[in-house]
Amino acid sequence: MQATAHISKPRANASVIVGKILSSLVVAFMTLDGMMKLVKPAPVVEATTKLGFPEASITVMGVLLLLATGLYAFRRTSVLGAVLMTGYLGGAVATNLRADISLFNDVFPVIFGGLAWLGIWIRDPQLRSLMPLRSQD
């Protein structure tokens, strides 16, 4: 019998864990946001209608957000989910800018979109090779 050497990759394992933690935070927050849109408590309805959306669209927003978040949560479809989530968050930024809401409300969706992509980028070597931080010259 031959003994095979097991070589651990602590850096790779640590980066995967960090990526999973970031992605899990994004999934938790987006799931909560999507569920609140389905439950429609008074503050959500008030805030959404104040932005100019009819109350009937709140449920549609919640379903779309939960769909994108669900796709993002699974490894095989995480990039598609991140693309859809980025589109959703871009709409949030545009809406907040149009409504002249505070700068925090404009930046918050951008931060979450960045965290969503960073979580995938850290844990997925294929995405890192597709989108390197610097050229491989």
C-alpha cells in the first residue's frame, strides 16, 4: 500500500470560508428584504409607495428578489443570481437617486452588490481567472 501525502491549502480554505461568509451575509439580508416585501408590514408599504411604486408591485419585487437570491445561494447558479441581484440593486440605486433620498440609501445597494460579487470572486477560482484584479502580463 502506498501512503498518499495530503497537502493542505490553508490560504485556499480560508478564502473559501471568507467568501462563503460574505455570500451568506448577502443571502441573509436579501432574503429578509424579500420576505418583508411578501409580508408587507406597514413601514415597507409606506416606504415603497413614498418612492412612487404602487402597493401591488411590492409583492412582485419580493418574488423577484427572492428568486435572484435563491439562484445566488446555489454554487451552480450563483453567477446568474449575482447578475440578477445586481440588476435589482441597480434599480434600487436609480429609484433612490430619482427620489433624492439620502446618500446612504444610494450607496447601500452598491455596497451589497459589491459584497455579492466579492463573495463569489473570493471563493471561485474560475471567476477570479475571468476577472483578475490585475493583468497576468
